[in-house]
Amino acid sequence: MIGAGPIGLEAARAALRRAHEVQLFEAGGVAESVRRWGDIRMFSPFGLNGSPEAFAQLERQGFQLPPPESILTGAEYADAFLEPLAETLTGIIRTNSPVLAVTRAGLNKEDYILDPRRASVPFSLLVREGERESIVQADVVLDCSGNFQNPRPLGIGGIPAPGERAAQAAIRYGAFHPPEVDGFRVLVVGAGHSAATMLCGLAAQRPAKLFWAVRKPVADHPYARIPDDPLPERDQLLARANALARSSTVQLLAPAGIRSLSTTGEGLEVALSVNGRLVTVVVDRIFAATGFRPDLGLTRELQVQTCWATEGAHKLAALLLGEAGGDCLKAPTAGAETLSHPEPGFYTLGMKSYGRRSDFLIRTGLEQVQNVLDAVERA
Ligand SMILES: Cc1cc2nc3c(=O)[nH]c(=O)nc-3n(C[C@H](O)[C@H](O)[C@H](O)COP(=O)(O)OP(=O)(O)OC[C@H]3O[C@@H](n4cnc5c(N)ncnc54)[C@H](O)[C@@H]3O)c2cc1C
């Protein structure tokens, strides 16, 4: 298994219960990605963020879990649940051990095309631990490595804008609680939940200017709220962001694309196309909430099929087609088949299985784990 996030940990726990021999490799520490957005409050209640079996197992072992309805921050979730879960997997998890590449021992990608004979050859994983690199073999690989380590760049069309690389020191990518920005000129880019979180956090401080660049045309209310949203935390966030968009605190730039960045004596000059016009703003910091994309290089030597649009698992992407960012609680149940690839024994689970889509929920990944382990046992 690759990745000790919520889904990799659950996959390891469940596979062990089914008496499989398991190794879980994690690039950083346990719950590395969740900890990176540790200050942010989750929108799903704790009871949805772990499996009933894992909760029962931890309680049996004497761990005190938060009430199911509690809304935790990422760090609280990691402390109260993911770390204790990892403790039950001692000897299974190897932290600070990134998987650098995966292949089949002795087979190239182009060997045995769509041929079941590939299944008779074990997987080979190149793993780095400290200075040492080694090959580890496995019969089945579950890629639960998420997307969080690959934020998308700022430029128009999804590539870096000219000057973006040179301006890295002033740009923060991803999702996090914004640091102190009193007196700063700030630009937020993006229109997802992370952008809303960032915007609300920044507006609560006293930035000298707060710009918000959104790629698509924006109506009165940038965020469509879900009627009677079963996740009230999510609804409150979107309502606050909508109110900010109409307030004088935020200068909304939409529809906007970032054409270039350059550092001048005045600060970071950002040239944008806004509704067809060239607009230039000068800022001190950019917060890029432009989403994430999976690392496809990890499995490049396998016969893996991803969606040409979302980069999610191909069959799952087809199933999700048309469900453009609505209520993620209503995501269809994905059978193991949708998480499989032409490469036998290889599955993409968790956030990575959704590719660039932002509507993945931990609860969905927990179902994936059970479905995939059932399929592995049937094979
Ligand atoms: C701000 C924010 C708030 C969120 N709130 C919610 C919420 O309320 N409810 C919800 O359901 N979801 C929420 N999500 C989505 C949530 O992050 C995911 O649902 C969840 O973390 C996905 O779990 P995962 O295990 O698939 O991936 P991750 O949590 O990203 O874990 C992947 C792990 O793999 C490791 N890894 C990556 N590459 C390698 C490699 N090559 N080798 C070894 N290890 C590797 C990473 O270090 C990481 O630890 C939120 C996301 C963000 C950004």
C-alpha cells in the first residue's frame, strides 16, 4: 500500500484483519497530507471519517474517540484517530519511505499487453528510506497516495504563468489556514472550498488589499449552496464566502486568468485577463487554491488507465461523469472494477482515484477499501 492517509491506513487495517501480509509505505509521517491542512476545520462530522470497524477496534483497545457528530480540524482528526489507528499497525507502516516508482519485476510496460500473464509476475516498488533505495515486491498494489503533494499551477490553461516559477517565494499553494497578513496586499486564486476557507481566514485579518481571482464568470453568489445541506459546516463556509464576494472587503476579479507575474520594487506584479481586459494588480502574497492533480509518474511503467480529462481512474471517471461538483455525499458507490486498471492487481483508491475532481469524501474511500479487498480475494 502506498500512502498513510485516511484511506491507506484503513486499507492496511482491513487487509490485516483479513489476514493478508501488508506493508504500507508513507513518504512523510502518518497523515502527512491531513497535517498539512491541520488548522482547517473539516466539513464532515467525525463519524463519517472512519469505518465502524476501525472505531470499534480502537475503542476495544482503550482509545477515547471524539463523539461522531464532532467537527474536528485536520490536526485533531489526525491526533484523535489516524495516529491511534497507525499505532495498531506497528511493524506494518514504514514512514519517511516514499515509493519512487512501481513496475512489474522483469516486465516492461509494453510487454504482455492486456495479457493475464502479467498477473503471474510480482510488482516491484522502488522505495527510498534515508539514503538507501531498495526494491520491494508485492502481489497487489493499492495506490492511496492522494494528490495533495501536487498542487496545480496558476497560469491560464493549467500551466505555470510566465514568471510564476521565479516568484515561488511569494506564492503558497494548497489548502491551509492563512498566516498573519495584516497590512499585506493579497491575491487568492481559485473558487473551490479551499479558496473559500482561505478567503474567510484572510478577511478576518486586516490585509491592506484582498483580491480574489476566479476563472469562471461569477454570478451574485459564487458558490452554489446545497438546499438543506446535510453538512452544515460546509454550508456556513460557502454562505460566508458568498457574502464576502459582495462586500467591499474583497475585490473580485472574474472571469480571470493569470497571464504573467513579475517582481518589481513595488511588489509582485500580476497581469490578469479579467473579462477580456488586461488588469494589473500588485501584491505581496498569492494564495493559490487552484486544486491538485495526481502524480501519474509513479505508475508510468504499469498498464494504468486514467481519464484524459480528470486523470482519475478511468472507469470511475466515466461513472462520475456529469456529477460536476454537486453534493459529494451523493457520490455513486464505486465497485472495485471502477478502481482497477488493465494492470491486474493494481488499484487506485482514495483521493487519487478521483484525479483532479475536488468532491472526494473519506467516506467514499472507506467503501472503496472494502470493495477492493473483496475483489482481491475473489481474484
Ligand atoms: C482543507 C481540506 C479539508 C478537507 N476536509 C474534508 C472533510 O471534511 N471530509 C472529507 O471527507 N474529506 C475532506 N478533505 C479531503 C481529504 O483530504 C481527503 O478526503 C483525504 O485526506 C483523502 O485521503 P487519502 O488517504 O486518499 O489521501 P491523503 O490524505 O492525501 O493521503 C495520501 C498519503 O500518501 C502519501 N504519499 C504521497 N505520495 C507518496 C509516495 N510516492 N510514497 C509514499 N507515500 C506517499 C502522502 O504523504 C499522504 O500521507 C479535505 C481536504 C482538504 C484539502
